[in-house]
Amino acid sequence: MNWDDTDVDEELGSAESAYLQRLTDAEAGGDDRAVEAALRPRTLDEVVGQARVRDQLGLVLEAARRRGRVPDHVLLSGPPGLGKTTLAMIIAAEMGVPLRVTSGPAITHAGDLAAILSGLNEGDVLFVDEIHRMSRPAEEMLYMAMEDFRVDVVIGKGPGATAIPLEIPPFTLVGATTRAGLLPGPLRDRFGFTAHLEFYESSDLELIVRRSAGLLGVEVRDDGCSEIASRSRGTPRIANRLLRRVRDFAQVRADGIVTLPIAHQALDLFEVDQSGLDRLDRAVLDVLCRRFGGGPVGVSTLAVAVGEERETVEEVAEPFLVRMGMLARTPRGRIATPAAWHHLGLAVPAGAAGTDLMLFDED
């Protein structure tokens, strides 16, 4: 089919209208997950930040298009909320093929993976989130699927078992992981392109907040935008979530315009301080400093003291506190650094454990 400029403009306009309609419907339905999905960039050109990964990935996809072949398998690693799922969606969109989505914990048996692979069409993109949590039998089956585009399905048990080879159309596997170190070497080596996503700079987060505000129809002043970005912990997902909460505050208690004072009041109401620490982060620091004199304290003890599960403290609060230099892990337990005492407005006691800190990973 031949397209002229008018046809292209009409097609793009129709796609944009449909996109905005989906966003409006998600907002009206109160579906936060749908709203988050609607705010995601749809092409590499719309992606803000991660310039190195964006350029490298764009090169891989363009080369595959020119050769008329499926792109190499892609591994995306990095902390939650930085855009791994978004990039998987963009890869499928850029190649003009469907995206099939699953997760590592959902693939508990090799048969689960075989069923997924057998349903793929040529060129499809298969996205496996938290790929490091796949079962070992499924992982071993994936080796052959990635390399030779076939799997052996075993029928029966014992001496009478029969292996039936199953051919799979060429596809692209996109794996995402928050813990790349848990991936076995043989699996990691089968990815043709690997990328690690870094935390975003405040300037990039400001651009993301402005873009999302435009899509949501929210008027945001520059100072209000900067305030939201500075409290977003370097994470676009958090930036978009805070924007929606500040938007709610501005609509209910002000004139709907997000200014610096409005952003201050809204974020204080939702217990996000100027460093991006939330209620759990401050509770951990408060317990560590006020009750235990700065540590060292075991993570299980901290979890009990703040009324949370150990995994919540270890996986949600601790990484950001360590990155901010307010908490350290040592062989004897968690220790508050002088920055933690200062953040709480407390004087650092003489001889506190963190004042002459030597950092070691906890056993």
C-alpha cells in the first residue's frame, strides 16, 4: 500500500487520539496500573534519559530491520521502576510485532515454558520479567530455545520416556532482572545484547514529569516540577506516582495548578520528605538511631521494631538508604552513618558506630 503525507498524518493523529482516549479511560476508571502503562513512552525517540542504552538498543533494532531478521535476545537489568518493561514494549513496537508477556516465577516447570514457546509466531517478542526466578528445568530448556529455536519435549517417564523435538519460529527473548548476579553464566551468555539501567538524574526526571503532566492535562510550574523530580529517588515510576498525588492535592485543595508551595504541601501530606525518604525509610532510621544508638543492629530486629517483614525492610527501604549514604551494612549488622543522624535532626553521639565506618558486605 502506498501512503501519501495526508494518509500518514491521519494515521498518526488517529493513533494519538486512541492513545489519549486509553489514558482518559484509565483515569476515569481509577486504574492506577492502567494509567502507569498509558504514561509509558511508546518509541525510543520518546524515551528520556538512559541515552547510552537507548542508542545501543536503537542500533541493534535498526540493524535487524535492515537484515530482515529478528533482533538478538536482550537482557535488561537494573533496580525496579527504571523502564525495563517499557523498553520491552518499545522493542516489540519498533519491530512491529506482538509482545508476549510472562514472568520468571510463573514458569515453574519446563512444560510451562514449552507451552509458551509453542504459541509464538515468527518474529514475536517474548518478555520474561524477573527472569532470574525461573525454575532450573525451564531455564535449561530455554538454552536450546534461544540458541537453536527448538526444544525437546519429554513424553512419559522412566525408560519409556520419549523426547520429541519441537521447532520454534525465530523470536526475540527480552529478559528483565533486578538481580543480574543471580543469572547463571550459560543463560547470561546467550543474550546478544545486555544493558544495565541506571538511576535517572533530576533533570531527566523533570522532563518525564512535564511529559506526563501534559498527557494528564495537569498544569505544572517549573518549580513544582523540579520539586517532584527531586523527591522521586531517581525513578520514573515514582515520579509519575508522585505527580498524580500532587495533581490530586492541587485539584482538591487549590486551583489545580502545581506550584512549588502546592508540591511541598502535597508531598509532606503523603510523607515524602525533601530527600525522597518515605515513612518506612524514616522509621528505619529513627529506630536505628533513637532506640539502638546507631547500631549495629540485625535486619530482623529492625523489621520487628518498625512492624514490617524482613524482606520489606531489606528490599524496599534498605537499598535507597544505602545509596543515600545513611545506612551501611557490616558483618555485625546495620549501622547508621552521620548523614542519618543529621537527616533526623539529631547530634551524632561521640563514638557512634558509624563515625569511623569501615564498609563490608554482611555475611
